[in-house]
Amino acid sequence: MSSEMVEVDLTKEEKAAILNLTEFVICDDVTKADLRNGRKKWIRFSSFGLEQVIGELCYNFNRCDDDLLFCFLDELIGHLECYKSNT
């Protein structure tokens, strides 16, 4: 069973945040490998996996007390949602 993958352009900081905050909801080994690869810029997500990551980032965003992290997560969530809406 193969699902279409969405390629998302991420910085190393964005990749690190996704790994730190949402790794437990990422079920796809391809996505995990892409996120851990320091040289990879375009990260492959399944549509479902992308929704899961966005949801978990929103959870963290809504409970954030740090202004810098708040702004960073807001921008990252918006960035990911743009790719989700194009699928």
C-alpha cells in the first residue's frame, strides 16, 4: 500500500523542532529518515503524517510560554499548512 508523499522544504531548525516535538506521532520511516538527515532539505510526508505533525505542533503552540518559540511555531505551522492545502 503506497500513499502519495508531499515534499516540504524545511530548514535545519524546523526539522529539529519537528523531531523534538512530534517524533512520536511520525509513523513513516521515510519521514523520520529525511528529518534526521542533516543534508536533506525537502522532507517527504504522507498526507496523514503531515496532518499529525501539524496537530501536535498546534498542541505545543497552544501551551507555549516562550515568545520566541510561540512565533517560531506559528510560522512553522503556517508553512506546513500551505503544503497541506496544496495536496
